[in-house]
Amino acid sequence: MKIIEYIDKIAGEIGLETQHKSDEGISIWTSPYLGISLIIKCNQEESMSFYYSQRTTSWVYNGERTDLHDIIPITFALFIKRMNICSLYFTDVYNPATGADDEIYSKYLIPFQINNDFTNKKSEKYLKFIDELINSLMVFEHFFCHVFLDVHSPNVGRNLVINLNTIGKLKKIN
């Protein structure tokens, strides 16, 4: 099975939306509460790279969302680091409609210090790491929505498959 097909299958099993699927890549989206997308690129040898983007919309949050575009990525970066996936650095995207330098439209979250299991395709843990990468989106979404928004993630009611080794000391979410 090609790696993009595998990623699409895993994301679909836990209720995450996929978009822009092709032989070269795929995007996996959380709910609009988080606005986080995982973008995975794959070359012909099926070596992969990934990054995240984060953007909320006025359909979910009223008014200025610059603070959300700071808080969500910082919280997510701490979570991803704790999961031993990678560290993240941020690039701000300013609002193209207003041109204001103080209004953050979205952020790119670029990985560095990536777990060696992901960078070594021949590792026995390669597919397990891909599972963890995808599952981390759902786990973080549930955490964020429950703690900060006092709502349940719209995806939590779906068939949630979480590898307990992935989430360390966190409890299984049903």
C-alpha cells in the first residue's frame, strides 16, 4: 500500500478530514475550533516531510483572532514535543486583506529535531510513528476543546483509535 493511501486510511478511521490528496501529498484537518492542518509531502521513493498550518475563522470565533493564532500553536508545540514527535518553530502570516503587521492571519508550524523513527523509512517504527503523528491531532483536539473551550470536540464521538503508547500518561479517550 502506498504511504499516502495508508495515511488517508488512518486519518479516516479516527474521523479526521483529508483534503488535497495526490501521489505527492495529503492534508489532514482538525475541526475549525483548532484550525490545525497537517500537510504531508511524499516523493517517488516515499520519503516524507511534513509541516502544520493553523488558522481559525470568524465562523467559529468572533472578532480578532490574533491571540488564538498565538496560543493554539504554542500549546500544540508543547504537546507535540511531549509526544516526542518534534519541536516546532513558527512563521506568522499577516492578514492579506488588511496588510496590518499586528494582525496574524495564520501560522506555519515548521518541524525540526524530528524523531529519528520518522526520518528513517527503514526503521521498524516508521509506520507506528506515522500513526502517532496522525493520532496526535485527534488527541490534542480533544484536550484543547475540553480544557479551553469547555466543549467536546466534534470528532470525539467518532471511532477514536489511539495507541496508548503514543499518548504516554494521558488516559484513553472514548
